[in-house]
Amino acid sequence: MSFRFLHTGDLHLDSPFVGLTADAPAAVAQTLREATLQSWQTIVQLALDERVDFVLVAGDVFEQANRTLRGQIRFRDGLADLARARVPSFVVTGNHDPLSGWEPSVTWPELAHRFPARTVSGVQVIRDGDEIARVYGVSHHVRDVTTNLASHFKREAGVPFAVGLLHTNVGATAGETNCAPCTLQDLRAADMDYWALGHIHRHAVLAAGRPTVVYCGNPQGRDPGEADACGCYLVTVDDAGEIHPEFRPADVVRWQLLDVPIAGIPDEESLIERVASAADEARSLAERAIVARVALKGRGALHASLQRPGVLADVRTMAQERLGETLPFAWVESVRDETRGELDLADRRLADDFLGDLLRRFEQARVSLRNSADPEATGDTARSPDRIVAQLEASIDPLYCHERARRYLRDVRPGEARLADLLDEAESMVVDRLGGDA
């Protein structure tokens, strides 16, 4: 028996965008204020349009334990829209919106089920009189849950399809609050068919097959660190029982971090056009409104002009004028200068000074890497590659052998091609720091 469901979470309803300048136009500011609420409406409409059998919400519906009245009512209204279409919904709370927080007296629709805390419970999903799935879940009672909640999940006998709904950090994801920590092995031991997870804001399928383990991510990015496409998962279980999760974007506005190289740009007016063009292209690719942070990169003749007071602000203002007020909007939130003056590396490499010596060593290392991969190399450079490559390998050993870092890096140690790229990047950094604008 085939069926479909929608997996979302980390809505953070009624929470603000972070880091925006105060001069955003009224239409932009209004869109940003409504973005998280609108993304929830988009998700509800997607569930209705796709005629899913049920909807899962994997925690952090709200930004804070003390939920806003507006956010609570808008969330309830979305659940009510689902209930009117006879689509049941299942909700757990997370570390941002634990059950211990304040919430207004808002009545939820009958088909919306919020799981209690402390004990895992299961709820049947019934279609045409038959159970098609059973959803197991447990909410966070307080913000800081340090116990392994996943270890308490257990499939019951006779369940046709088991779903685990949980807000958790799987594998102690770096940089994330380690709430309700667990491992993939813990999830596999519970004998679920699908794990609907929340907490990590980047969507990902952690495991396919059985169980299929999925982080839905947040449906609306709210700061420059959340610049990827955001949305939810539409999941199909076919007649053979195979599970097919499909990511669907739901964000109203998308952050864009745009690099604009200045090499070859002849003047300031051309730079303004290039910035506006980059933002316009990003908007077209995103197919929605964007907030752009532009970084001017590289070496070029315009570097000196960009050091003059007010030039960066004028580039941003004029680029925004070029973009106009077309909807969906492209808002250039900032323009940052990361450029350097023009430099002739070949000429600088000949200088009899510290930087010249370093640049010659970089070039020697590059030649050695090329020759180490060329069995027909001859001459002095053919005898030195092994030694130089060994030196390069030794220079990165402390990182790849580091007690904490090596578990993340053990499968990504660079080969010779990547070492050559790293050499180029390192040379650029050295030139930027020691070469100045000469």
C-alpha cells in the first residue's frame, strides 16, 4: 500500500532575520518579518496540493520557549487547514520550544497530535479503516535535554510502517547544541522505517534504505550562515515499501553570499553593473527574493578606488538602484572589500628579498608535484619531487593526525592534485599578507 507524508521542522516561527542593515526598504523589511510564517503556509499548501496522508513536525516550531501569540495562532491555523482536509499532523517540541515554556491558550484541531515529554508514545495513522503507519515521538520537556531519547524508541509488533519523530543531534554534529544526543546505531536499533529528525538546519539524508534517516533542515534561512536552499521533505512509500524522500524548497527569501572578482573591470561604473548583474543572476537562479552580501575579490586596478571613503557605500546604493524594486526583490544588504592591488607575480618572483624567495619556493614545489606524477621527467627536478612531496605531506600531518580533527578528516586527505590547489591558495595568502599592493 503506497502513501505519502511531509516532514518539516525547525520552523522558528515569528523570529527575525539576523544582521540586516536598518535601511532596508519597507517592502523588503515587511517580507522578512513575515518570511518564517509564510514558509509555514507554503509547507501547508504543499501538503494539501500533494494530498499527503500525514504531516510530521520535528521540533523547534518556535524560536523561544515563551512562544509569541502571533506565531502560535499562525501555526495552529496551518494545522487547522490540514485537519479540514482530514490530514493528521504530528508534532514534537525541541530545545528552543520545550513544553516547560509559556504558551497562550490556543486550541489545537482534533487531528493535530503533540507528543508528551519523558515517555515515547506511538499514534496510529489510519486510512480507509486500515493502519498505514504508526508515528512514535517524544517532546523535550526542558531546553537542555542531555539524555539519549532515541534509545527509548521501539517498534511494536505488527506495525506496518514505523516513523520515529525526534529533535536530536546525531553524532554530536560540530557547532550545534548537543541536545538529546544519539548515534546512527541508536536509530537503527529502534527498528523504525523512517526517522523524521529536527535540530540541524541543513537538510540531509543521513541514511537510505531501512531506516531512512533524514534531517529536514529549516524551511526559512534567517542569517548568512543559512544560505542554502531551505524547505522540507515530501516522502513517498511505494507499493513495494521503498522509501523515496524528495526535498522541496519552501523558503520565501534566500540569503546569497556573492563573490565578485574585480580583475578586468575597468572602472567604477562597470563594477556597479557587475554587482547588480551578480545579484540579478542569483535571484533568477534562486527563483525567489534574495538578500545578497557581496564580497569584492581578487587583484585589480580598482583596488585603489575602493579604499576611498564612501566608494563602497556608493557601489552598493547604485547597484540597488540598477536592480530597482522588481518583485521578487534582490536586496544588496552589504558590499565588502576583500581586494588587493595588481601584482606581477612573475616579476615579483625574481626579487632578491624574503617574498621573492618564498615565491620561488612555491614555484619549485609546484614543479616538483607535477614531476612526481610524470614518469618521463628528467634532470634535477626529477630527483627532488619525492623529497618535496614528502615535506608537503609532513607539513599537514599535525592536522590530519590531530586527536579531535582526524575523525572528520580521515577520508579526505589530499592527493597530489589537491596539494597543488592548496599550494596556489597558500601562495595567494602569502602574497596578500606580505606583498602589500606593490
